[in-house]
Amino acid sequence: MFDIVFRNATLIDGTGAPARRGDLAVADGRIAAAGGAIAGPAREVVDASGLALMPGIIDGHTHYDAQLTWDPWADPSPALGVTTVVIGNCGFTIAPCRPADRDITMRNLTQVEGMSLAALREGIRWEFESFPEYLALLERNGVVPNVVAFAGHSSIRTWVMGADASTRAATDDEIARMAGLVREAIAAGAVGLGSSTNEPHNGEGGVPMPSRLADEREFRALLAAMRDAGRGVFMLTKGSTTTVPFLEGLAADTGRAIIVAAMFHSNTAPTRVFEQVEQMKAAQARGRAIVPQVSCCALTMEFTLRSAYVFEDNATWKQAMRTPQAELPRLYADRDFREGFKRDLVEGVGRRLFNSEWHRIFLREARAPRHRGLEGRSLADLAAAEGKHPVDWMLDFALGEDLDTLFVAELLNSEPESVARLINEESAHVSLSDAGAHLTFLCDADFGLNLLGHWSRDRGALPIEKAAWKLTGHPAALFGLRDRGTLREGAAADLLLFDPATVGRGQRRRAWDLPAGASRLVAEGKGVHGVWVNGARVVDRNGPIADAARAGKVLRDFAGS
């Protein structure tokens, strides 16, 4: 007897093959049969007429490392069609971590990933020190989606070097110890190593995250440790000085696949991302697995001037990062600070998160009722109306509202034609949701529904079969996930049932449900009728099922050499 049979579904199998009408049967957490009319009794029959059934979405770029210790759901991802989350991206992990380093680890995450320090301090269950112990904790607690974990370069560096991790290059002995931790993590079930050389990635007070201090010797040694272990993917959020030829050299020397984030389109340097993608394609032609990681979402962030992440790669703004909250008003009123900020905005345009596109920053919410009529207008427009530079207008206005003004910035990926070109690149890994991070001003956990609805159905940028492959079969192969990402007999029954006519992104709402009552933005999807993880239903058309089994697995066994 089957556990479940889906009747009359449009089956989109995750390989890119044409969709077909048919049934699909599940038994013991796996797909028992797919296609055609399936005979035989079942404990549950799901009428999928008019609906599409595809493998569950694999979200390859999340930051749920801390959240999973208190929230086995990795909320809101499962309700948005995600059945597997990949954590540890950029190397911003919480393991390995000694008790003495816990506070700085949390304070750095507060800065670099926009997480509430109070929530981290109250929420994280520190029942581990090593990376293997961290995976064991997740398994003991249980997880709703499957979890794939990168070992984190910054955490490894901190374990070996302590406070020096963010200040200097490592010695040969320290590099050897780091390589040993990489081997330990791979043996325990890490999918690879996550790292970052990206300039905006700063910890508390604007100090660089530890991996940014790594030199070529260190990177080569850590990738060689994966080579010696026989497997492992290198995930890097690339800074402006890290070149594709350098990464190709690493791939050539170590045989490791390299995923390169974050390949967004910038209006102020419109050709740069495509030039780098072409370099990666040329490297692929030479047998190097260098994969661009792209997004199908515009990078939009909400912020106040209490913590303005969008400006943090500006040299002058780093003063604000080092300034206590109570002293920020004095700094923002200082003319030298303002002039330095303006000057730095002019220099190096096209290589920063924010590049003076003031027409793309808007007043989202004003604190004072008398200002509500200004909401929705751009800072370029508001500043021009008063004859001010946008920097002066923004700082003056925020100071007048005790820094509680909420702004929203449209930063990258705002040109539809360019985004369509990126997501259609055959080797491009569509991901970059950042789910679990930047909780106060960003939530792109619904990126997969956006690809299926907006980009495939509404814009016709790619067929729905290719969109589904980009979300399932392609990342499964990239990460070496065994028996996942396709609708075929014997594969794990990670499934998404949806309405092709309505699937897409829903509203954003603010929830105060984190530990310590901290707030976050939460995405709500449209058109999702059900999500199954390893054959267990965790979401129905009304949302998460409260008493659903923690059916996910911590995946430790990966294909590939």
C-alpha cells in the first residue's frame, strides 16, 4: 500500500523535461512511482487536478545557523515551498565556537547579518563547541526541512586565532590547524567550506569579518584540505579584489567546485556582472567548476539610521558603525562626517552596495504624523524640493525623528532585462535568499515562488520546467545531494504542490516572534497547496501544519569526488 497518491497532477520533474499529466505515489518517505495512472490502494489520496507537483525547492544560500537551534522549522521557508536549506553561507556560522568566543560571534552576526543581539543571546542553544557537535545538536532537536551545512571560514579562523582573526594574516601553523578543522568538518558531514572576501562584510564596530584577512596561502590550504578529503564545495561571497582568474587557479589546483556570490546587476556598473559571468563560463570550458550564484529578486532593504547596513562599505560611514547609539546624533550632525560621506560616495562608484542612486531610496515610514504625506517619495525628490544634498536631507530628517525614520533602498537587480539574462545563464545557481539573516529589513525566502510566478508565468523569461530545474535538480547536482531534486522512483519525497496560475510572492509583514520579542520581516507566499519533506506533509494550503513531524534530515552524505 502507498502512503500517498497524488492524482491528475501536472508533474514537473526537476530535470527540465516537459511537464506531463499523471499520478505520483509515495511510500516510506520516497517516491514509489511517477507518471501515468497509478493503480493500488493508498492511505491518502490527494486530488491534484489543476495543480502542479514538483520537487521541493532547495534554497542554497541561507543563514539559519543560529535560528535552527531554537526554531526547527527554519521559518518561513517551508511555507514558501522550500524543503532543503543550505546554511553556513559566507562562512558566517556559529560552530566551531568556544564559550569564550560566543559573545563576539553573536555581536558580529548582529552587524554582518542584521540579526538581533537580544534574540541571539536568548535564543541560541549553546550545547556544542565543535562543528560535529553542532550537527549532532540539530539532529537531536529535529528539523522540519532538510539541512545542508557549510563549515564556516570565519568561525574556524576565530577558533584558531582568537581576537587576531580579524586583524592579521595567519601563520603556517595556524593555517595547518585550520585545515585540520576543515577536514574534521568534511568528515562529519559538511558539504564544503563557506567564506567571504566581500568588503561590506564587517563585524561589530566595522572590523572585517575574519575570513577577509585570509591570504592566498590560507585559501589554497583550506581547499587542499577538501581535496584531500575527497569532496567539498567552496562557497565564496567575493569582494572586489578577488578575481575570477584567482578562483580558477584555486579550482585548477584543488579540483574543488567553487560557487561565487553574490552576482547582482548594478545600474552604475551595468556590464561588470556579465563580464565576470563570461570569465566563469570560459573557466568552465577549461574544465573548472566555477558557478555564479545569482538572484531573481531585486535587492531591497529597509533600514533606519540606527543601523544603516546599506552604507556600511562606505569608508566614512564606518565611523557610525563604531559610534555608540547614544552618540550617533552628534556624529550625524557633524559637517566633516557629512562631507566625508559625500566624498566617498563619489569615489569607486559601481563597487559598493549603495552607489548614490538617491532616486532608489524612499521614505517608507515617518515617525511624526505631520510627515506621513512624504511617505513613498524618493530622497532625491525630497532633497531637491528643499534645495539640499540628499545626504544632508536624510540626516537632518532622521535627526528630527530621533533616528526612527524607516527608509527603503532598491539597491541591485532592479533592471528586469538584466535579471532575466542572469537567471537564464545555464550554469547560474539561482539562490541568494539570505533567509534567516537581515531580518529587520529583508526577507527573500520566497525567491523560488518569485521565479515560478513572476519570472516564468508573468514575464515568460524562462519556461516553468527550466525554472523548476533551477530550483531543484540543478542545486541538487551542484551540492551533490543524493536522491533529491527530481521526481523519479526512489528519490526522497520532497515535494511542492502549487497552483501555476497563482503561485508567487505575497505580502511582507512584520512579526515580533523572535526570542526576546525581537521583530523580523516575514514573507507570505501565494499559490502553495502543500509541502512534503521526506514524505511527511508539513504545509497545507492554509500554511504550516502546527503538529507536523520534524521530518527533515541533516544531510551528511554527498555525491562527487
